[in-house]
Amino acid sequence: MIENDPLIISTEDISQANQLSLNCPICASAVEKNVDGASLAPVVCVKCSTLYHQACWEQSGGKCAILGCGSSECRPYGQDLGPIMRITYGDLPKETPRPSPNGYEKRLKAEEQRRRQEERRRPFWIIWFERLLRAIRILE
């Protein structure tokens, strides 16, 4: 029987798993943002970002119930953490810039078509031999 290496679970792994959960770890009920009672208001652990109900946080002694966290601070869920960048229609450009009509793209396309036509006119065995040489040079 093959034995697997032991799994190592870091604090960051626990934090990421808790951020994915939408259930309170104390009562296992869904934590919702728009609720009537203040006791069901969602709060977040400052250290590991686990969602709780306000009443459940207080019931757990004002400490995070997640193994290895032990934080005693929480903040209301959805609270602004800093300045927010706002973009208005006035910040957007009036027109999208268009490429200059100097014909550069047309020249590139015409040159590419000319190369393809020259490639088609050459004998197959020469094309095959050149590709083989390129492949050998890549391997060296």
C-alpha cells in the first residue's frame, strides 16, 4: 500500500476556505446581508475574513471560532475599507481612437499575400527540406 505525504494546511488555506463559505461557523445558517434584526447582521473576522452573524460572534465570546485564528476583532460586512475610485462618463473618451489611414496595414497584408503566393509556387520537396532544416536547428 502506498502511503501519501501528510497534508499541511496553512492559515492562508483556512482563510481562503472561510471566504468561500457563506454560512456562519457557529450556527451553520446562511449569512445574509439584508436582514431585519441587528442580531442577524453580518460581521467579518478582521484576521481571516470569516462571515458570522453578530449574535453568533458575541455568543462565541467575541472571538473567531476558526481553528488557528483567535482574533477578537470583527467589522460589519460590506464596510468601506478605504477610498473608492469612481469613474464617470466624463472620464471616458468621447470617441474611440481609430488607426491612421496611412495604408500601413494594407501594405502588410499585401506583403503577406505575396509571401504566401511565392511559397505556393516553390516545389513541395524544397519547402519540406527547409522545414526539416529549421526543425533540426531548433533541436541543436
